Amino acid sequence: MSANYIHFMSKTMNPVDLTKEARALAERTWLCTGCGRPRHGSESIDAHVQDDQPEGPLNGLNGCFLALAKTSFLFQFGEDRIRRDLHLGKVYGPDEEPLDGWVTFRGKHRVIIRGTDHAVHRVCPGCGRDVYFAMGHPYLYPQPPAGVEVLESDLCGLVLPEAVVQEVGIGQPKGVWVERLTVVKQPKDGFGVLVP
């Protein structure tokens, strides 16, 4: 597998909010209240949101670190590939009707986007995952698993091998931040392997 990857994430400054009832249910079921991320073992997650028109082709749930995507954007990477490597959930609007063309996604494999400057992490007391933040040049450590072509980033984004991105011909989609990642042999932040 290539040592170069491409990270796609939302540019929006307007994440979507769960409805009050959906937020309460999430806190009882799939959302870790210690770190505000889906609990380990959460796969396909349906979301009932307050907004019936999320911005951009990628978005996220406010305070939940759960990503939303338009299927028209997501399936450009290959519907079979997406369905093989991601868990997809439904998105419902404020009227309880499905938002046509929108899904939530959770990677069957996840990675932490690491950085070269100001790196910090803590272990969530609720679920035990490493919660990480860094600035500077982004990179991956360790190498993602061989044979996995679509990964979820800890920043609610998608990470794919550069070869796959070139194969499908996706450049710079509107409303999406795109960055190139390299895999390093030793972490530059002083931390070992982290659990996303």
C-alpha cells in the first residue's frame, strides 16, 4: 500500500445539530459523554437533525464527532469500496423524514491525523480512547492496515490512499478541505501508537 494518503474533510463552519430528543438518546446509547465521540463498537448510526439542508458535501454533528456526507460525493470513490469500508447510517430532518442523499459514516478502520507542533493527548475516562490535538504538518503513524482503501479520520474526514484518489479522478471538491498525508516510521510528536 502507498505511503501517501489524501485526507478529505469539511470546510463548513456550520455543523449540524441533533434534535433535543436525538441528543438525549445518543448520550444514553452511542455517544461517549467523556470525549463527545461515538463509543467503540458503534457502527451504523442514524441521526435526527434540526437542519434539513446541511452545508457542503461533508459535514458533521455538532459536539458528536459523527460525520455526514452527501452520497453523490461519497460514492464518487466507488460505492462498493465505500460500503465495504464504512458503516453508513440514515439522516432524518426535523420533520422526521429521511434527508434525501445524506448519510452518516463511521469507518470500519479509523486513523488519527497527527501533527508536528503542539501535540497533546489525553485518555478519555469514559471510553478509553486517545483524544488528540496537534498543529503543524499533518501525517499518519502507524501505517494504516493493508487492503483498507477508505478510513475515517478522527477529524470526521475520509482518508484514502493517493492511488485510489488518482484512480477515481477526484481533485479539489468545492466545500472540502483536501490535504496530502505521508506515513512516517516514527511519530514526530513523541507519542506511541494511539487508539482513535
